Amino acid sequence: MQATGSMSFKTAIVHHSAGGNTKVLAEVLASLLPEAELFRVLEFDIRTVHEYDSLIVGTYTWGNGELPARMSAFYSELEQMPISHLKTGVFGTGETNYNHFCGAVDQFRDMLFAKSQLVATLKIEQMYQEADLPRIKKFASLFTN
Ligand SMILES: Cc1cc2nc3c(=O)[nH]c(=O)nc-3n(C[C@H](O)[C@H](O)[C@H](O)COP(=O)(O)O)c2cc1C
């Protein structure tokens, strides 16, 4: 008898970036997780979230440790969804010279810890560097299969 194909494990990477740092990081993660689907936050239909096994959220930080407006809307929508089954992760870029480095990552972390199966967070200083790759790879490896 022939195998009927492997069970598909669906991962969505949903990100928001203004200047590109978070976008590039999202693309690196997507390249490490070839099965994952990469979305800009505005493209992602929140009503499809139940179709996924894993959700990885990527955001920069604005204001004083705050979520950018578009991510804030996504945060509120996600919080209302039944996501207790979801394996989740949060990554972001920020700048350590602000009082609250990657504050937006911390906000998502706290909500996703309460509402879903939070696995890991990843904070990167602006544009990722070669030296960040081991941490990026480790984060990605937690979402393979
Ligand atoms: C007005 C403004 C406020 C910011 N506030 C913070 C902050 O509170 N914490 C932080 O870690 N980074 C802060 N940043 C830095 C950005 O999050 C950082 O440059 C990030 O990499 C930008 O990501 P992007 O290129 O994907 O848009 C701020 C940047 C600007 C311009």
C-alpha cells in the first residue's frame, strides 16, 4: 500500500514592518521554515487562523514600547479568537537605546502566553546581523513539524 502523504502542519508568519528590518527578519525565518506561509499583517485573514497549527507574529516597536497601529488592531482581533490550540511565537526588531526594547514583542508575548501555546520570543537589534543567526535558527527550529 502506498503512503497517503504526510500530514500537513501549517504555519503562518504574520508580520508588520515600516522600514524593512522586521520584514527582512520575517523573510529569513520563512526561508528557514519552507513550509510556512508568509503574510504582511494587512494580508492575513484572521478568520483563517483556525486552519493553522502554528502562528509566528513579527513586529517592530513604536512610541514608547508600543505596538504600531496596524499590529494593535491585529492584536485585538487575535485576542478575541479561539487560539488555545495554536503553537505561537513572537519576534521583533527594536533599538536597545529606547527604554523598552522590543516592547511590542513583550505585549504579544503576554497575551499569547495567556491565550495560546507560546513557545518562544526573539528580539533583534534593528537589521539582523550574522551574529544573530544562531538565535534566529534556534527560534525557527522550534516551529519545525
Ligand atoms: C518614533 C520611534 C519610536 C520607537 N520606539 C521604540 C521603542 O520603544 N522600543 C524599541 O525597541 N524600538 C523603538 N523604535 C525602533 C524601531 O522599532 C526599530 O528601528 C525597528 O527595527 C524598526 O523596524 P522596521 O524596519 O521593521 O520598521 C522606535 C522607532 C521610532 C522611529
